[in-house]
Amino acid sequence: FASFWKAWPSTDRKQAKGKCLDAWKKANAERDAAVVLAHVESLKESASWRKNDGEFIPAPLVYLNNRRWEGAENSGTDSQATLGAFV
């Protein structure tokens, strides 16, 4: 969890560290830590996270609660790109 917290960009939404730790444990994210960290690093380079100085970076608690890393190894770094194929 410490590596995840350190990797998450510093924004005004980076808060509730204790709740994030609880969500990390609940999601059993430790077993997927490498995937989670790789996904966060790829998101940091995505257009949506870089837009307007990180205006659209979600809170880490939202990321963890929604388990957004799941399926990330099968998709591109920008989910909008893959969404377009289905719309």
C-alpha cells in the first residue's frame, strides 16, 4: 500500500489515507500490487490525467473502491480509446 500511496499524484483529492488502506485490504489489492502500480503509472501518462494539470485525476479511494486496475492489463492506458471501438 505504501508504494501505491507514494505513486498516486498529489492533488487536492489525495486524502483519506486510512480509508484507502481499508479499501486496499478489502479489495485484496496486495496480491495485484504490481498490476495496480503499473496501471497507476500508465494513467499518470494518459491524456485524461494530464489534462488541465490533473483536474480529472480521481480520488485514490474512488480508484480503489471501483477496482479500476482490473482488466487494465488487457486495455490501453486511455479507456476512452477502447470505448470508441464499441460505440
